[in-house]
Amino acid sequence: MARLRVIVQPGTGYELLLSATSLADKSSRSRIDLAKDLRRRAKAIDNGRVLKALGGIGREPFLNLLGFIYAMTEEPTAANAVRAIADAPDDELVLGALGYQRRAFRIPTRPAVIRAAVVDRDSAAIKEFRHSSYPDLVHWQATLRHVLAMPYEEAAAEIKMAVTRWYEAGFRELEPDFAEADGRGVDRVRKLVASRDLDAVLEDIVPGITFTREVGQEVVVLTPSVVVRPGWALADYGSALVIVYPAPSDSRDNENTDARLVILAKALGDDLRLQALRELRDGPMMPSELARRLGIPRTSIHHHLQILTNAGLVRMPVDDARWSTVELRPEGLKELAKLAGDF
């Protein structure tokens, strides 16, 4: 394969979609620092109509469109993102929103089936799409029921309306602060990219994940985000993979220490996650095996693993289609012991 290109590209267009993802997912309030404030702002727009529309569409379509913003804009500002979404052909926008360009969705469901379900509204294709595409993920199945129940022109109009109104009446006021915060530390990350391999860079900016390159991937886009803090996100689109990492805080050292303790406390404040850490003392294992040992559905384990990864307590190679072997991250456990000892 050709050499992988890695670029660092902050952009409020990414933040716009990530904020829409947060608004579409009520559970984000327990994981994302800004979720409550974003939700309060959105609720005040058009008597809650925008928030309701975002919730109906669901969180995954906006994640699916992250790569669309990279592919369709020269500069990924929020205004350019809104313009690219507004100008996109209706069928291509809805296809992109439902994962047509992401391997995570093209692997379980044939692309031809996704297209037939969206564009032709073929009943057999719709049934196969829903049956084959993560049938146990409640939020994703709700998205499919909602979007596939209407012609793609109506679905596209709803997506365009929701993104545009959220930008105009809610996000735009916050945009300067997001741009300033996202720019913080970008030069340092660019220097890391110039001097280290990608796994070493990820260990610095998103401790707990390593990169697994897939055939056809040519570029990795690293974009900082205030919205996802303290978490991370990723989505591919064609030959590009967008990895969203938490933008660094400008807090003082003692405030940063307190924030880390809160993240660790949340990660450890659940019996299942504590049991997962105990099971991983036996050695690395696949998420499916860990879920079996914990006695929970495989689809449920990803939520817990993301929280443990955000806290830096476990490590796993990830790409956009699957999560691979999970293992304890010794550095995270040492940090936990040090922070607890210094408290």
C-alpha cells in the first residue's frame, strides 16, 4: 500500500456535526462535558422543533457525515459544512447519513441493498437493511425506522433543516470559542505527526487506542474537538479516516488533575466495568469474549469499553468497522495509583 498521509485539521464544521450527534443522543449527557449546555440551547430553538428533528434522525447519521465534511469542503468551517450539506444531492446526502460510505455499515449490509432501500424504497431491501445492520443497536434501528419511512427527498430536507437551524440559532454563537479551543495545541500535535508514527501520536492525544490500517485507506485526518471531550470518535469516508480527539484544556494543573480524577471515578463507578478490568487481568481478549464473561450482549460492551478507553485504563486497536483485542493499559493503572496517592 502507498504511504499513509496523516494531517491535523481543526474545523468548526466537525464540531457542528459532533454537537448535532450529542443533541440527538440523550445519553450523551453522562459522557460529554458540554452536552447539557448544548441541549439547553437547542431546546430553545423553534419551540424545540430542531431538537426533536435531531433526535428523530439519531446520532449516527451525523457521525457518518464527518468524512463528508472532509471530502466536500476545502476549509471545514461550520458555514462551509452547512453549505456543503445544503448543496448535496438529496439521495447522496441520505445515503451518506445512513453509512453508505462507511465500512462499518458496508460490511454487514451490501451497498446495493443500502442504495435500493434509500433511493428505490424497495421493501425487501429496507427489510434486509434493518435486519442486517446492527439489529441489536436500539438507537440505530430507531434511525432506520425513521429515515426509511419517508422518501429520501423528505429525509434530506429534514437533515438540512435541522443542521442549518441548529447552526444559525444555536451553534454560531459558540463557534468562536470552539475555534479558539480547537486551535489550542494543534501546532504541538503537528510536530508529533512530523516526528512519530501514528500509534505514538494516538497514545499521546487519545491514550488507549491504536490504529489498524485497512486496504484503501490513504489519509487519516486528526481533528481536535471540545464537544467530544473527554471522549473520541472516528468515521471513514472513502479513502479517508477522520479521528476526533479531545481538544486540550487550558485549565491549571490542579484543575486538570481534578478532571482526570472525575473521569477515572466515572469509569470505575460501575460494577460491570470493574469486573471487566478484573477479567482483563487474564490477558488480552476480544470484546465478544469479554461480553460473554460479563454475561451481557456484545452490543452493550462497546459502551463500557469506550468509557474505559476514555479513562485510559484499557487499550485496543480500532478501525471504523470493528474493535479488536482489548487489553489493560498499565500506564493508566499507574496514573490512577499516583493520582489517588496524591489526592
